[in-house]
Amino acid sequence: DTGVSQDPRHKITKRGQNVTFRCDPISEHNRLYWYRQTLGQGPEFLTYFQNEAQLEKSRLLSDRFSAERPKGSFSTLEIQRTEQGDSAMYLCASSLEGDTIYFGEGSWLTVV
Amino acid sequence: GENVEQHPSTLSVQEGDSAVIKCTYSDSASNYFPWYKQELGKRPQLIIDIRSNVGEKKDQRIAVTLNKTAKHFSLHITETQPEDSAVYFCAATYSGGYQKVTFGTGTKLQVIP
């Protein structure tokens, strides 16, 4: 399968713990996005990378969230000191430049 | 930045009827407009897209129209089937630049058999 892959698919964590999600984009895609989606809402932009450079980060994102793409390939999204409001599906997507973006299956986070 | 509004938020149609979902965008520089279908618990999947150099595009029962002057675009589904039931999202971006893809809030389509 050469699509976008995300890991883990599901994560249950206690409030205050740190969690990290990984995304492997489609191999030739140089752009990688992170979105968050809650039930009944559209994907909410978090951040995106062109190669290893982080081009934009949502102002809605607190400093508990950090994303990296160290070699311009896979990316990680870390959430520190999780809160119940962080419960959502975290979607990764990739594209070639600004063209069509393809989503991964998402990583479901439940904070209890 | 870009702002995309989508209407209606929910839509119920009888099987065989047509469904229309409308979106407006704010940034006149946007030139690429994809539509995604998302079934419950699954990833959004691209169903059709349109670029600003054309006004309409069709793919079997699905069509998209674009009015650049008014800055709105629409998704048309004809002869709806129960398997069309899902949430549909429109999006807008400037392809070729550094603008992120901005999504609408979604339309939940229910096709009643």
C-alpha cells in the first residue's frame, strides 16, 4: 500500500500524559499536513510542512502541540500534557506541492 | 487567509433525486477546489476536483461547477443512491503556492431509499 499511513490508529491516554503520532506520507509527496477533526466538523488545520520546513502553524494550536518532519519524509505530532479537549481524530495528509491532498486513515485520540 | 463556507449542513433526498451542495470562498487567488466524501469513521476521500481555468467538470453522476466572479462552487449529485450517504466537504487552495488547503464545515447527505 503506497498511501498515507498513520500510527497508532487508536490511542487512549490519561489526562496529563504525552502522546505522539507518526505519519508516513506518499513517498514522492513533498508536502505534509496535520489536521484535527471532531465529530460533525470538517478537518481543522493544525500545521503543514514542505519537505522538512514547517511553513505554517495554526494560531489555535497551543504550545503543547509540536510537529516535526526532520528529514522531509515521515512526520511526528506530539501532544504534551493532554487534556480532554484534545480528544479527536488527528488526520495526516500529503500532496505534491499544493495539489490534491490525500489523507491517511487518521489516529483517534481519547483522553480520559 | 482563506475562508470557506458550506451549505447546507444537512441534506435529505429521496433515492433517485438530485443533491446540490454549495460553497463560497474568500480568497480570489484560490485556484483549486477539491471535494471530499467521508463515510463514518473513515478518511476523507477525493471524489472530484476543479481548477479555476474551467467552469464545470463531470464524472458520471457527479459534477462540480465554479463561478470565479462570485467566488462560489457547487457539487451536484444526480440519481442519488443510498451509498451516496456520507459527509461531503468542499475545500479551496492556491495550487502551486504555499497556501494551505482550507475545508468547509461539511454537509451530511442522507439518501432515503
